[in-house]
Amino acid sequence: MKFYDCTPAPSPRRVRIFIAEKGLEIETVQVDLMNKEQMNPDFMAKNPWLTVPVLELDDGTCISEIGACCRYLEEAYPEPPLMGRDPKEKAVIEMWNHHMEVDGFMAGSEALRNYAKGMKGRALTGPHDYEQIPELAERGKKRLGHFFADLDTRLGESEYIAGDSYSVADITALVTVDFAGWVKVTPQDDQTNLKRWYAAVSARPSAKA
């Protein structure tokens, strides 16, 4: 199995942390997104959506998208469980991970891709070009502010995002908090629940993946 990665990018980092939590060692291939290596025909044949991460299985099957990569790894290597053990736990983790993705991670992407000069003409990932919309960058930053406030409230109720155990939802949220710093949005001083959680998950060895 091979893992197609781009070390600076937040999306593959979410899968790298997942891999590290599973205790796996997977051959890694770096894809230079800044120099548009993802648009080379060889990579396009593996992932027509031109994104990382991608898992290439031993039989040649290529799996793109963060959730799909994590789902494969969870099913193939169930211990330790990061996506739940029983139907209820799986559904609750999926619910929270969805909101970490949509309310947080995608807000960060909206802010960055509509703001960064290096992404001019590439406001969305994929094979088609889209121009930046500055108003969406501002909306993304506002969404991140709301995300942090809502997360602080949630973490006043629960040790981890989806309950008493670390899960994929915590991975998504951790990477989102770090990613938000790219657009200069950070947790507020009074968001003590968020800061408590962030210190704990950042201290895990996998956070350095």
C-alpha cells in the first residue's frame, strides 16, 4: 500500500494522524501541490479529482478523499477504533465528524482558497478552475469564529468531541484549529474548554504526523 501525501497540506495530515494512531507504517509518496504535480497524467490516472490524500492498495485500487481513506483503514485495521465500536457510537462519531468537517475544516478552506495569492484562479480543488471571491474568504473567517465558540461549548460537556474517547472527530477538529491559523483565526482567550482539549490532543504523538 502507498499513501500519496503533501506534507504541508491539512487534508492529508488528517489521514497521517489517523495512520499514526493505528500504529501503521505505510510507504509515502510526496505530491508537490505548489508546482501542480497533481495535474501530471500519472497522478491524474490515480485520482481524477487531483487531490491528496490517496491510498493506493496492493491490487492497484486508488482511494481518494479523507473520509474514504480513513474508512478503509478503520475496516482493515480495527484497533484501536477511531470511528466507533457499535452502531450508536459509530453514528455519534460520524455526526460530530461531519460538523467538524463542514462547520470547521470547510470554512477554513473557503477562507484560504478565496484569499491566498498562490490560489488565484484555483478557489476550488479539482480539474476545473474557479476564480476567488473575496467575500467568501471573509465569510469563511466568520464561520471559523463561530466554529471555535461552538466547539468550546461542546468541550465543556465532553472530554473529547464525540464523547469520552478520542476519535476521528478529534483529528478533524485538531487539524482545523491549526489550519485556521493560516488565515489568522485562533481560539479566544476565554475559550478555556477548547484550549484544554487542544493541549491534550496536541500532546499525543500522532499530532506530529
